[in-house]
Amino acid sequence: MSRERLPSTQALRLLKANKIAFEAHPYRYVDGGGTAWFAEQVGVDEHLVIKTLIMEDDKTEPMIVLMHGDAEVSTRALARHTGAKSVAPCRPAVADRHSGYQVGGTSPFGTRRAMPVYAQSSIAGLPRIYINAGSRGLIIAMDTADMVRLLSPEWVDMLR
């Protein structure tokens, strides 16, 4: 699919404005399919597919959390790292309001609200990742270094 035919998302506009190279991977979105569904459809290791989660601390301050598709976030470890009493996933409607994206299509790029970004430390060792581009059914492949340059994530060991 050519870039001209891709949906126009804030994430893609931000990547293009920053001259970030990416490869689009449109796929048939299935409710609840998640990263495993995408990985199977495209034939990539689910570990390379990075999920974007919108979470809140005990003071309802939102944050972006990036985690391997085949892993779960230890909210206890994340809370300890951030100094919060607790961290939990936002309800979908709340996550949508914070990010400007619909759950299932949440991208860490070009969110409606600026939020701190916490990324699982082992993501830093991947040369290339697959990550949502701001629309259900659209994942992009990009160099991890470009993601780091745009988001400046705080690296955390938060594997559960």
C-alpha cells in the first residue's frame, strides 16, 4: 500500500514531518486480536511488535507505556519506578481522550495530550520494531533509534 493511500493519522503526519522512514503494514483488524493477531497475519515475531498502552497513576496522571507484544506490564514495578502508589490501565474511553486515538489503534506518536513515555528496557536492544500508526489495522515498521529520538522514553524494567 502506498503512503498516499494510508489513512491520515496524527502519528503518520508527525513521522513524515520529522523525515522518519517507516514501512506500513496494513492488516485486517480483529477486536481483541491484539499483537498476536497482527504478528500471525504479517509473519513477524510478536516480541518485535510493541503495544502502546495508556495508563494512569494513583493521582489519575496519564502515561504512555510501551511493551513487547508477547509480554505483560508489571504495574507494581512501573509504580515503584515512577514513585506512584499504583499504576493501572485506563478505561478505554479515558485512554481515547488522553491519546486522541481509539483503543486498538493507539500510537505513541502525535498524542492529543503530552504524556511521559515509559518503555520496557529490552525494547532498546531491538534494531527495528513494529508499532501502531494511529489507526486500527495499521502497524508500521521503523528503526528503534527513530522511535527513541522522537519519544525520548524513560527505560524501565517492568516485565511481569
